[in-house]
Amino acid sequence: MNVEGLLKKIGTKTAHEEGAKLPIGADSWFLVSGATSDIGQAVLWDILRVDCSDVSSVKEMAKIYSRLVIDWSLDEELTEDKVVEVFTEAPAVLDEVVKFYRDNSNFTKP
């Protein structure tokens, strides 16, 4: 086996870069970048640097995680501020995005 063959079997970055649709509510979705994408890896490192000693870190974490949302089905233009607003007003959505981006099976096909 050569490197190309190995990467076809175990490589995840391309699929993670393309993102996967996470259903939000009954008729909406977020296109979420995966953990091994460049965005996903940067998010991980930035989250590790957050000082969690005060409440203001919650907003900072929402801003960092908002970078994972690379597209959406909503009628409005996707912006960091709008994603943060969703995460702030519906914290369960933030939790879903974090769990989704970490789960390799959401981005790879068996």
C-alpha cells in the first residue's frame, strides 16, 4: 500500500473541511466543519486557551465555536454575530454543534 491508498482508508481532513449538515429544529440545518478540518483544529486550540474563571468566557467560547458553522439554511446571511446569538439564546444548539463536530462518523461514510 502507498500513502495515497492509506489516506483513502484513514484520511478525514477533506470530508471534515467540506462539512456535514446538522439538523436544527424541524426544517433548518447548519453545515458544520469537522474536528480534523483546519477550522476544527484551530477551534480546539483556541478553546483550550480560554480562561474559564468567569462568566464572560461563555460568550468567548460561543464566538470560537461559531466558526464551525460554515453555512446554514436560514434566510439570513450567515455571520458570526448571528450564530453567537443562536448559541446564546438556545445553548442546546451550541452543545449539539460541539458534539457533532467531534464525532468523526458525521463526516465519513462507512
